[in-house]
Amino acid sequence: MYFAITASLDYQLSAPADLLLALEVAQLADQRLVSDKLTLWGTGPLTPVAAEEGVGRRTWASGAGRITAHYTALVEIDRPVIAMAGLPISPKHRLPAEVIGYLWPSRYCDSDRFENFVARSFGHLTGGDKVLAIAAWIATHIEYLPGVSDSRTSASDTYLQRQGVCRDFAHLLIAMVRAADIPARMVGAYGWRVTPQDFHAVAEVWLDGAWHLVDASGLARPEHIIRIGVGRDATDVSFLTIFGHGGLIAQAVTVESVPAPEPAQGA
């Protein structure tokens, strides 16, 4: 499937500040970036840098006053649907070096607080069956409700509040999965048919020697998720980090399914 993506940001900075943006679609084996363009107004030169694990890239900029960014992309998703049920846990001594860090707690995914709950509630399950049961528990017990969480909300806060948005659902799933000794990481993404349309956050879990996408909020299917970047939690995948102070004026994201592009003449 082909997807056309548009993302626009409009912010007012109270003083000159450095900005780190993560808007660009990552070029990966299961998602082919056909074309894209990032344009900023109100900033100086743009400096791209590799993102976490080399998945995608971020862009540095500096500016003051009103800052606007506009990003467009055309991407092809060719991702096989793999049933998670029955997938085995990978032995820890066989984990790749870059995966090991996703076993441990992080700022927003305080997995050490969930060890007893996960053992008591899901200890009879293993591997992909345990991940699916955790995701089902979150879908049943957590209400999707914008405005009840903020940039300080952790997985344990969401567990107690029983409310949150996609970011909070992903943090809670990651924390519980890590508490079960299964590596899990955060994915900043775009998603088709996400309502309301916005930047999206999901999780990936390491099972049977590979990463597998899981959307605990149920807003997007794995085959309709377009990755931007990955990391420990929201700290690593924020679509905009302002090293200073700024206020949101407007923000918009659209993801549409489109026909395959016509082959170039002579191809």
C-alpha cells in the first residue's frame, strides 16, 4: 500500500532556541520512502543527524519568533502480517547488543513497578501470548481520552489514572512487557485511519529474533503504521524538542491511502 503523509507545525518561540525535529519517515526494509520534503520557515540552516539505532533521522535547526515546518512524504508499506500468538521469547544471551537496553526501565516506562502485577496477572503465559494478553488488558482497562496526561506522565501514572492517549498506551505496554523480561521499545510514527489524525506512538516488542509492532490503543493496524523513529520512550521519539520556550499555534497531520504512482517514462 502507498500512503501520502502531510505534517505541519506552527510554533511561537519566546526567545531564540535550538530545535530538534523528528518528522521524516524512516527508510526501512518494510517501508520504502518514495519521496519526501521538509521545509522550515523562521529558522537558519538545517542539519540532519542520524536518529536512535540509525532508524530514521532528526533535523537540527535554530530560530526565534514564529517557526513553521511543513513535511510531505510518499511511502510504500510492504510489511507481512505476522501472527504474534505463539511467538517465542528470544533467550537473553542471544539478544543483539542494541536490543539489551530495552529490557530495563526508562524515564517514562518504569517497568520495575509492574513486576509483581505482571507476574501475578500474566505469569501463566509466555512469549507472544503474554504480549497479546497485556495489550488486551490495556485496551480493556485504559480509556483513550485526550487532555488527561502531559509530558510528565509515566506508565505508572497511566495505570493509576486509567486514562491517556496513544503515547500513554505505548508507555504502559512497554513497561509491562519489559517487566516480563521481553525487550520493548517506543516507536514514533504516522498511522493510517488514526482518529483523531495526529502523530502516533506505538510499541515494538522483540520476539523470535525480530521486532514486532503493537498498537495498544488499537488505533492503527501494524501494516498501516509508518515509522519515524524508535527509542526507549517518548524522550527519544519526540517529533519536536525545543531547547528553550515555545507555544503551539497550530499542528496538523494527515495520512491518506493513495494509488501506486505511475512508472516514470522509459522505466
